[in-house]
Amino acid sequence: MRMLIAVLCVAAAVSAAGQEAPKKPEDSPLVKAAKAGGGPRKKPTKKVITNEDVKKSNGKLVVLPAKEGQQTAAAPPPPKGSLQRQD
């Protein structure tokens, strides 16, 4: 049994060594253009807000007073339902 396994291992090694490495297929024009135009991308200059940042925040809300001469806008009336529109 050991002799059979040893023979199979030797045969597999000989057949693998006798084969040439497969050649890579040539790239299509689209792939060539993507490789040529690609390069190192710039990192964003602004900090990206993540879920961790939101969890760490204290959630302080700043309310500014109204400016002089500026009126506060009143909330629009709620939309009427279909029955109210028919009346």
C-alpha cells in the first residue's frame, strides 16, 4: 500500500514538473485602459463620519436666537385628508 502511494506521489511530481506554467491571457483594451488610468487614489481631505463617531458624540444642540427684523416662520397647516377635501 505504501509502495502504491509513493509511486503515485512520484508520478504526480513528474507530471507537474513536465508541464509549462499557463500563460496569462492578453488583456482586453478596456482592461488596459483601466490599468493605465489607474493609480494611487488620494485620500479624502475631510474626516469621514462613522458610527463610532456618532456613538461617541454628546449630542449637544445649539439654539441661536432670532435676528432682529427676521420673523419666525409659522408651521404650515397639516394637509387635509380626503374626506375633508370633499367638504
